[in-house]
Amino acid sequence: MNTMTNNTATTTPVLHAAGVTMRFGGLTAVRNVELTVNSGEIVGLIGPNGAGKTTFFNCLTGLYIPTEGTVSYKGAVLPHKSHLVTQAGIARTFQNIRLFANMTVLENVLVGRHTRTKEGLWSALLRSPGFKKAERESEERAMELLEFTGLAAKRDHLARNLPYGEQRKLEIARALASEPGLLLLDEPTAGMNPQETRTTQDLVFAIRDQGIAVLVIEHDMRFIFNLCDRVAVLVQGEKLVEGTSEVVQGDERVVAAYLGTPYEGAPGADEVAEVEDAEAHSTPGTSGSSGTEGENQ
């Protein structure tokens, strides 16, 4: 895998989630979560199934409108529209790969460039010199990203014909095409073999070395603890603990949560299933309720 020019990482806050809460009707999937990610930092988000990790990601990226709390990028509160969040500088991948299967590898990456091109409809229709220049620059940048992720030789292959691990890489390349300052990865090694997992780890380190912050959800604890500068643990929608890998691994509450040890006031399996079902049937742009059963904003 080729690498791009390294930038010096800083401790400048890139993302700040303040008191983020997400309710579906009277069910609370995420409760009062605080999280900061700094430039050039890799932060992990872990927790048992049903902990609210993907719901929290969706609140960060404008797919959900939090019931309470704010999400800020470089000090500015983000709008509740996913394309505007991407335009601001946050890109993401999804737990289930969302590529354009019948488009080529190169075309998929070019799609990710659309938030960084300024040519309008008439310019495109008339094929103006400005449009041709922008098109050429986009293709050059897309090829740089394919070199970076090791996919340059497959630029003309259809996305659906790539092996699973390379489809994951392509999704990351497409996200990077929007020139983010923060990249959110939702289970990037799910379904991968050990070699593919190691390759993904190296790729995330290379991304961090460009000064791009990374926030990653993952169930592979070895991957997370080898990768991340800090790890936050969600349990039943609340942040249980946050710290270095050593701190988190040594916390008895984390061990208990993963072993399924109940604690006082813990929701039962039926309530957890209700939250998961509500999230599965929600739509992009969903707003949380005010906390009253059945009442929507």
C-alpha cells in the first residue's frame, strides 16, 4: 500500500458531541453521551450488541436528529442533513457495504468527490473548459486514493466483482474522496480474515498519519485495542468509561458488560429488542421524540 505525504497531527478538537440523546418514541437508544475526537487521533467506540453505537454514529452524521444535545465539527454546530455534514468535513462508511455495484471502482470514488466540485449543471451540460478541468482534477485525485488503498490496478473493475476485503477498501477510498477531517468507520473489519484485518489496520494508521481523525466502531477487540489512542465504551446507550486501551481493558464494569452481567436498573432483553427494532425501522433525518411515548417532534 502506498502512502501519501504525512501531515503533523495536532490536539485540536475536531468533533465534540455534547449531551447527545436519541429517543424513538419513549425508548432511549442513546443517553447523554459526551465525546471529543482530536485531529490526527484514532478513537474507538465499543459496546455489546444493542449498546447504541450505530445510533450514535447516525446522530453524528446527520442521519438522525438527536432528541437532545449538539454535535460540533471544528467548533461549529453541524446541520441535521447528512450531505451538509459531509460537506463540512465528516465522512463515514457503513456496517453494511453501500457501494454502487454496477459502477467501476474509479466511478465509485468519483462519486465521493461531488461535495468538493463547484461546477454547476450548465457547466456540465456545455462541457465548459472549467468543467473539463475540474473533471480531470477529480480523476487525478481519485487515482491517488486508489493508489493509497492499493486498488489502482482495478480502477476499471465493477465494484460488485471485487473481493469482500477490497470492497471495504473501496468504501473507505470513496469516503476519503470528500477530503474529510474526520472519518467514521462502522465495523470496517466485519467479515474479514486475519490478513485482511491487518491490512485494514495499516490503512487506518496511514489515514491517521495524514492528520485525519478517525472514530471507529468495531467488535474485534484485538483490532480496537491495537489501533486506538482512546476507547469509549457504550452500554445500554450510555458511556460507561473512556480511556486508553489499558484503562478500558482493566475496568471491571466493561468486563461485566461484555459477559452480560446485569446491573441495577438494566433494561431487559425485551426493551433492548424494542430499541433495536425502532432504529431498524426509522428513516434518515429521523428526529427523536420529546420523551413522551408516541409523541414526535
